[in-house]
Amino acid sequence: MAKVIFYEKPGCSGNARQKALLVGSGHELEVRDLRAEPWTAASLRPFFGEKPVNEWFNASSPRVKAAEIKPSELSPAAALSLMIEDPLLIRRPLMQVGDRRESGFNQARVDAWIGLRPTASPVTDACLKSASPEVPPACRTAEPARPPG
């Protein structure tokens, strides 16, 4: 199977489900913290391919949900600049296998790309906690998690 570099936000339950499906499908994961990566426009841009700019963004990001940032109104350069400044704006996960890079988790697309085992319910990139009236702090902060003490 494939060796997948998987950029996540630690503690994200959606990313946990995606990782479990990938591992359960026989793939090897190299998991990295999306927030700790030293992104540049050149390193981040290839993950979005030909997708329109608004599909580059995490729709569950508080800044997007509050309309502070309007992805459909941004140029690619402006979008990349904002994402480098605040990685929680990036649609997760980012995945790389060989030279191919992808953003988000569309189960059918990932299955066609590297193969996935069937699931009883869809695994997507939608935030599992966005429907909750109280969004946990782990879903709101752009700071990498620090060990206690």
C-alpha cells in the first residue's frame, strides 16, 4: 500500500477518523502537525491543484464562519498568505503520496487514488464538532499544542 504524509491538527476527531480509515486500509502514515510546519507559498500551493480558492479553506474555521475571511473573494496569493499566517484556515487534511498532493478528504477520490476499505458510513473532511454548540478550544486555536508544565 501507500506511504502517506498526513498533515493534521492534533486532537481533531475528523482527522482521527481519516487516519483510522487509511491505516485500516493498509497504508503507512507519517503524521505531521499542520500548525508546526514551516509553510511557504511554494510548499503549500501544490496541495490545492486546480481547485478554486474557496475550496482551499477549512469552512469550519471560526474566521471563515464569521465572514472575517471570504475565501471566494481572495486571490491565490492572498489566500496562501493568510493560510501561512493561520494554518487553521487550511482545509484538512493535507496528504502527500510520492509527488501527488491533495487537500481535504473526499473518500471516493482518496479511494480512487490510493485505495480504501469500504465503510458503513462516509468519512469526510467535515468538522465533527461544528454542529456542537460549544466548540472545544482545540478546534479554535492556531497555536501548536504544548506539553503541560
